[in-house]
Amino acid sequence: MSNTENTQATAVSGNRNFIGLVIIGICLVLAGLIVAGAYKYKFKTRQTIRVTGSAEKDFTSDLIAWNGSYNRTDFDLKTAYTLLKQDETNVRNYLTRKGIQPKQMIFSSVKIDKIFRSNYNEETKSTTTTFGGYNLTQNVKVESGDIAKVEALSREITELIETGIELNSPEPLYFYTKLADLKLDLLAKAAEDARKRAETIAKNTGGALGNVVKANMGIFQITGQNSNEDYSYGGTFNTSSKNKTASITVNLECVVQ
């Protein structure tokens, strides 16, 4: 090969090496830019908004429960039991006359307690215990969707006391059978309220609302209408009022773009 040919081959080889080095350099720069961008994206501060939305609804109970109890005491267990079963029959008949269906009555088993009395002797400075008889108790419960009827029953039940039955009758309790559907409806409305609050904050601070990062259901409360019940951290569940108010909160955390 001539000197001219050798010189040309050397020049071509040098150009190739130079182009290769340039390409490698460009690749290294691009790789560095990609890594730097990824690092910056990974560690940049993400701005978020945390808001709480709420919703509430008034409703009327559709189920009432009345509970009563009666007892008999005697030194003879069999006599006390016989008297208690007579009371059960009288209570059952009374409820039937008031329009309560048999399937709406629930009679518990009989609870038997022994009564003991302590006697302190001043002279001997000692205490003795004597048997005071047997106390038998039975509970009766009425559940019905006819609230007006059971409310009247709870007020008139004292008629049984006049017949000699030792009846204890507290105020009735009120419930709502569609509570699960009500809760879902309120949950959706509270989440919508929270989203609107977040959008308002983002808009007024020069940003735009992005995706939701976290969403949690807050406290679910049921309180009596026109009552002075306090909201509690764990949630209040009112059973003493026929007319109630249900409320719920939802906590949202959203990205600000």
C-alpha cells in the first residue's frame, strides 16, 4: 500500500473514532439529564390539601322497642315460680288486648336469685347472714313498626301494676331499619362536599386540584332532633328520640397541581 493510501486510511479511522467518542459523549449527557430529571421528580415536594367534608339528614324512626320486667319473691321457689308464670299469662293477655301480635312479643327465660340479708349484732359485734327467699325475674320485649301503638302501650302499661304485677317499664327505644342505606347516601354527599372545599382552596391559591391521595370516613353520629346532645369522638347513637339527625364526615387529601 502507498503512503497516500495509508494516510487516507488513518484519517478515516480517526474520524470514525472521533464520531464514536462524540456519540458516547452525547449518550452520557442524555443519560445524566434523564437521571437528574428522575431524581428531581422523585424528590420534589408534592403540595397537597387536606379537607373535611360533612353531610347530615333528618329522619324519623320506623321501629320501636319497649322493654318491661316483673318479678316475684317468696321463700318457696315453687310458689314464686307459679306466681311469676301467672304474671306472664296476664302480661301476654294484656298485650294481646292492646293489639300486639304474638310474634311481636319476646319473653325471656326466668332469672332466679337467692336473697340473703346481713344482720349486725351490737352486743356481740358480729354479723350473721339469713336467707331471705327467692327472687324470680322475667323480661318481656315488644318490637313493632307501629310506633304510635307501642308508645300508647308504654304509657298505659301502669294498668298492669294496679292488678298486682310488680312491673318495671322504662321509656321505649327508637330505631331505623334503613340505616345502612342512609349511611351510604350521607357518605357520598360528604365526599362531594369535601371535594368542593378542596377545589375552592386550590382555585383561590392559584392552583388546580389533582388526584385524591387519601380518603377516610370520619365520625358517624345519630342525635335526637332539637336535643342538646354532645357530639362524641367515638360517635353518638341516639335511641331515645323518635325524630333523629344523622351526620357524617369524610377526610380527603388531594394533590395541588
